[in-house]
Amino acid sequence: MTVGRYIVFEGSEACGKSTHSVRLADALGAVLTRETGGTPVGRRLREILHDTTVTNLSPRAEALMTAADRAQHIHEVVRPALVSGKHVVSDRSVYSALAYQGYGRGQDVGHVRRLNEWAVDGVWPELVLLLDAAPEVVERRLKGRTLDRFEQEGAEFHRAVRAGFHQMAADEPQRWVIIDADQPVERVAAAIRDAVRQRLGL
């Protein structure tokens, strides 16, 4: 049986994940999805998680909500596509939980990981493309936009998230590829295609 490949984009806010996930999915004929919000249930959870009027959500509750979104996403979208032989390209994945709810919120990363190991039920991304943008580049791209709850977090939070992504990439170099997202869009896209060909032969 031919099983599809599970590829995800990770990175900070405004690093180009949405743009490049669409481009890669089109190039591969893959199922395009995202976390949070890749299912009807997930979209309702995302509304709460990204709502700037939600000011008293505890970090633990936030982690549980993102894990619930992920469990439904794996069950409803990712696993069925992979089993049917389709590739999946996702804008964010389980690693965002570790970066944001673990490193960013200062919660025990091991606890967050164990929660999400249960949520993903063995379905981990095969290739993680980390679009790494310098903080000043991210700040420039966000300027003038209406920011959501996560985008409004301070510089210290986003530095911790970025450091978390880099730590995970260093821990699992066979799974991760770091892409310089400060480059022009076409150069970033070319680097992504090279990485996918080299790592997965696609």
C-alpha cells in the first residue's frame, strides 16, 4: 500500500508559512491543511485561541485546546489522506504546540509533548520545514496589520518560541530543514523544493 508523506511548515508569525504551504501543496498535488482550524471543530477552537478579547485563558487550558484541535485534525484530515496515498502539507503542526505552549508559555515541554503524543496517536510529520525569519523582518511584516492574540504577544515570548523551534531542529536534524525566510519569496520557494526533493524524493 502506498502511503502519503506528511510535510509541515513551522516558524514564527509572518514568516511565510501560509504562502509557501499553498505553493508546495499545489506543486505536489497534496492535501493542504492547517493547525489550528483544519476541521470544522478546529475552526471553532481557533476562534477562541486567536480572539484578542480572550484575556484570561490559562496556559494549561490553551495547551489542552490546541491538543484537542490536533487530535480532531489527525483523525479527520491527516490520517485518512495519508492512508489513501495522498501527501499532506500543513501550515503548523504538533511542533507549534511545543514551541508556543511549551517554550513560549514557559510550561514543561515534556508535559506538553506527552499530551500531544496522545493527541497525534503516532502520526508525526515526516518533514518539518522551519521558515526562519529574523525578529526585525517579522516586525516589519506585521506592521499595519490587525494582530491576533498570539501576534500581540511581546518580543520575549516570540524570542522564546523561535529559540524553541531551533532547539527542536537541532534535536531532530533528520526530520527538520531550516529555510532562511528573510530571502525573496522565489528563493524561499526554490529552497523548499530542493529540501523536499532531497529529503523525500518528491
